[in-house]
Amino acid sequence: MNANSANRQIARAAGTVMLAFILSNLVGLLRQILVSRTFGTSEPLDAFYAAATFPDLLFNLLAGGALGSAFIPTFTGMLAREERANAWRLASAIANLVIAALSLVSLLAAFFAPTLVRNVIFIFRPTLAPALQTLTVELLRIILIAPTIFGLSGLVMGILNTHQKFWMPALAPVFYWVGWILGLYLLVPGMGIHGLAWGYVLGAMLHLAVQIPDLLGLKDRHYQPTFGLRDPAVREVGRLMAPRLVGVAAVQINFVINAMIASGQGEGSLSAINVARMVMTMPLFVIAQAIATAALPTFSAQVARGEQDEMRSSLAATLRGVLLLSIPSSLGLILLSRPVTAMLFQYGAFEARSTDMVAWALTWYTAGLVGHAVVEILSRAFYSLHDTKTPVSVGVAAMGLNALFSFGFAALFKSIGLMPHGGLALANSFATALEAVILFAAMRRRLAGIEGGHIARGVGQFCLASAAMGLSILAWLNFTHSANPWIQGLGGVTLGGLVYAAAILLLRVPEVQLLLAAVRARLGHSRG
């Protein structure tokens, strides 16, 4: 496959995944609204979230992104070399190992649940009343059914992505949230908070179930009851997973450090950085993770076929694509941080002070949106090269710097009279920017170039168009300074988006020209 065809394949897949991710975010937001309306900020809900802490961590460590980043390049490489029987033997072995490992750990966690809740979960949830330990144990034992299902579902997602099937895997999180909603309406009235826990498990089942029809439709699929412990391909997946597990653990430790620092910065600081990070990750999820998910199978196939020039071109095009969307998103969300926060959250106990605190953290978190987006793409490029060590090593170093910067920037902000929790957000953005620069330099050496001039010209165009967009948003905010946050927020997003679109059209950005040509071709084909 030539580079242009590969780039179009990535673009089509990214569009599909983006649409599904947007829908997932909307349904997820609806789920959060319904949960909040049903349980408010009650102690049973605190117990539920505490109980979900360990299963979520278990899934992230033993499956999730770590498994996908190791399995997809190996599985894709075997398919690209027409080793289909060996590829499906690998998939069978990994499925069996995932089920066995997650089931064993979940059973042990359920058996030792009282000790786990008392000595681990309550350390990370210190505000939870000790009287709720029994309820937390009961909920934990229900929720522990889910990690094994999610582990298998994550593997199926990787198999389908490798076969360029993205719609149902990307839509699976929607059905996970639907499981929660069904639990709220069908189970909670009779079972209370236990019904929400069973809704969590139902969501995991739906997450897997919606992908099964596509899996059954794949040709030459063949399941084998083997663990394949002596299979070189299985060992390769294990070798690639090991560094990723370290990376995931480093991220979790960094979250704990930030929580500890924020807890000492005054009432509401911890909640503010948590909410702000959630808002920032919404565009990151839709833009960068969608494009990265779509790109990894194509990168992996190019590597397997020895197409380094094509892979270099596809990586440059993918980086330009993610910068085209992330640069204006970053600037726009910084300028609109307060009206967007008020629009989404300023109700009831969430008053103007809460809005100010979240918007302040959001401003500094969003400054790192471009860095996060670039890291997502470059990390996938390294995974496709069967190199998880480099991005994980750089990421762990960045997390260490993040911890140091968190103390330093928080103290600096406080010393000059600024809310110190903003320093925690800035630390994350600064460390991620350094991570992106180092990964870019390392990949440039690895591929003997990444078409840097082509990327730089794109960045110049995107920044110029973003500047025009920023001026229009500032004018809008000045014009509507006393208006409702919904008018300010939605109006600013709409106006900014239109101005940016017009600017990149006037600048004749190549990606936009290709998109318009594809639309015209599709319309012409439809008429024909």
C-alpha cells in the first residue's frame, strides 16, 4: 500500500472513531447526570466509587492500553506476512492468558476484599467514612466480575482494529454507559447502590457483546485452547507489555502525588483539578486517541512489510492531522475555560467560586493539550516498531519531572498570590511538552527524519488560523461579558470554529483540500 492510500485509510478510520468517541462522551455525560440526580453526593455513592478503584486499576494494569500496544503490532505483523494460522494461535493464547490472569486476581481480591478495602482502598480514599467499609466490600465483590470481561473485550477490540474494523469497537464504551443507565432504572429502585454495581457489570458485558458479531464475521478465525507459553509471539507480546505496565503504574503514582499535594492547598483544590482534567481529556480523547487508535494498525502493517518511507510519510501526515485539530482546541478552551465550566457545572452547590477554581486549573491543563496529542501519536508509532521501552522510559522520566514541577510550580503560584492548584496543572502540561519534544527527536533519529519541514509549515498555518480564531473569541467574550454562560460558551465555540474553518480554507491547508476533493468525489459518485 502506498503512503497516500495508507493516509486516506487512517483518515477514514479516524473519522469513524471520532464520531463514536463524541457519542461516547455525550452518553457518558448523560450517565453522570443521571447518577448524580439519583445519588447526589451521598455516602453510598462514595462507597461505590471507592469499590471501583481497584477493578479499574486492575484492568488498566493487566489489560487495557498495555495489552493493545503490545498485541496489535505483533498480530498485525503476522497477518501482513500471511501467517494467519499463527496469528490466530497468538490471539487464542493471549485471550486464554487474559481470562486466566484476570479471573485469578479478581477471585483473590474478592476473597481478601475486607483486607483490601481496609488497607489499600481507604488509603487512596481517605475521606470515606470507616462505617462504609462493609458496603464497599459488598460492592467491590460485585464489580470484580467486570475486569475479566473488559480484558477479553479489549483484546477483541485490538483484533477488530487490526482488520480495519473500528465502528463497533469505538462504540463499545457507549454500551458500557448504557449498562449503567439500565442499572439505574431497572435495578437501583429495588437494590439501591448495589443495583448500580450490577449496572457496572452489565455495562462490561455489553462492551464485549456488541463486538462479537464483527469478530464472528472475520475469515479464517480459529480458536485454540492453548496458553502458548513457549510460543515466540506470545513471549514477544509479554516483552512489549512489561514496560507499558511500568508506565501505567508511574501514571497512577503521579495521580496519587498530585492528590496529596492538592489536598493541602485548601478546600476544593482536589475536586477542581479532577474536574478540570476530565474536561481537558474530552477533546484529547476525541482528537488524539481517535487518530492514534486508527493509525496504530496501519503503522504496524507498514513496519511488518518493511515500508519505512511509507511509514515516515504516514506518521508526518498523522501528526499534521492531530495538530490541525489540537492547536485551535487548546487555544479555544483556554479562552473559553470559564464560560465552558459554568455552562457544564455551575448548578446547586457548584457556585461561582467552584467555577473559578475549575476554570483556573482547566486553563493550565489545556496548555498541555497539544503536547498530550503529539505524545499519543508518537507513542503508537514506537509501539508499531515493537519498541515500548523508549516511550515508557521517556514517559516515566516525564512523570518524575511532573512530580518535581508540581511542588515547584504550586509554591511559585502561592508566592505570587495565585491559586496554587493551577501550578499542578501547569506542571503536567510542562512535563508533557518535554515528553513530546524528546519522543519527536527520538523518532526522527529512528526513521532518519519525519518530514519536519512539512510538519513545521502546517504548524505555521494552524497557528495563524488559530490566532484569527482567538481574536474572534476575545471579541465575542467582550461583547457578551454580561450574558448567560451558555450564550458565551456555545457562541464562542461556534464563532471560533467557523473563523478557524474559514482561515484554513483561505490558507489552502492541504488536508482540507483533500477532504473537499473527497467530498466532491463522493457526491459525484452518488449522482452517477
